[in-house]
Amino acid sequence: MKRIEDIKLKIDKEEVLRYQGYNKRKAIKPKEIILQIIEEEIERACNLYRPQGIYDSFKIKKISFPEERIDLENGFSIYFNHSVTGLLKGAEYLILGVTTIGNALESKISGYFVKNKYTRAFVLDAIGTVAVRYLSQYVRAMVCQEAKEKNLQTTKHFTPGTAEWDINQQKNIFNIIPAYKIGVELTDSFMMIPKKSLSWAIGVGKNFLKSSKDDNSCRICQAVNCPYRKTN
């Protein structure tokens, strides 16, 4: 098990704008006051992040079809959908991880809403989303680099709550990974607290077929032999 702390997060203003619905291709441009608020909140957010990550590698014992179940040697089982188990076919290990930026930023957002500062609240929320996604990408890039050093390949990452992986599988991640060590808990509805947290899984093995689906962590990943790395 590895625990990651003290990560520096540099937030891209363009990414914050994108999460707020602005797009370079669209005719509607953000007003100057919005750009000013974004810059101010990005600077303020630097003192609100508590970035941490935790992940571990688990030997795969068996992948069962059509149950779409992956049995791990530690006695736990994970269920995916058919497309994921197909991509994981041939995997030797499953990496499970959780990342979070903590709850200080969320508290600040709540304070803005109480004071009716809605624009700043929405901007800071978008910044938090960008921050936790960057953090998750950073930690996953570490996983890819470690795999590369062992002459292994990695699959794209999979996240609970998507079409690929049912949200109820969050409970299995939290049964296996001691996410409480980085201050993350799971509610009865499988939502994480703090909200600005992400969980994921990555397959590791010797040979995977190249997929057309890209993992955004490729932006910072150093694993040049990864079959999922972007070419453009």
C-alpha cells in the first residue's frame, strides 16, 4: 500500500472555464469579472487543498465470464461490466486507489452560499473538481510509471458510477483500501466524503490490446510504452 501526500496542484484556468460550460469553440465568452474571480479563487484555493492519495496492487486470481467478476487473491471480488472484464482479460494485477483534496475547500464553498456569493461558490466548486481530477491523474501516472519500470503495461482507468462500473462497487473498494487513512469515508448511498474525492481501478499485465479510449492521465504520464498513451 502506498500513501501519497504533499502534492503541488497547479490549476489550469482554461480547465476551470470548461467545467463552467465555456468552450473556445463557442461564441459566448466569459466576462472579465468572471475571469477575475477565477484567478482570485485559484489563488485562494491553494491554501484549501489537502491533497492525498492511497493505492495498492492486488494479484488477480480469476476473471469469470459471464459473471463479469474478478476474484482477487486477498479473498475479495470486484464486479465490472462485460466491456471492462474484456479489457482486463490477461491482467495479472488490479490496482485500486482513492484520492482526495480534503474538505476545507468544500467548507469555503458552503460559506459562499451562506453569504449569497453564488458566482464565487460555483467557480470554487469547478476549481475543486479540476484539482481532484488532476490529483487523480497524477497518482495514476505514478502507477503507470511503476508498471513501466517492471516492464508491465496498464489499462485505462475505470471509475465507479459510470457505464463501465456500477456505483455500488464503491463498497468493495473501501473494503479493500483503507481510505479512512486519508480522511475519506463512504456513505450508505456509496458517495464519498469529502465530495472532492475520486476512486478508480487500473489493470496491470504484460500484454494488452491497444484501446481507442484514452485516459486523461496521459497528459502527465511518463510511461512511454503504455499502449493507451495519446499519440497527438
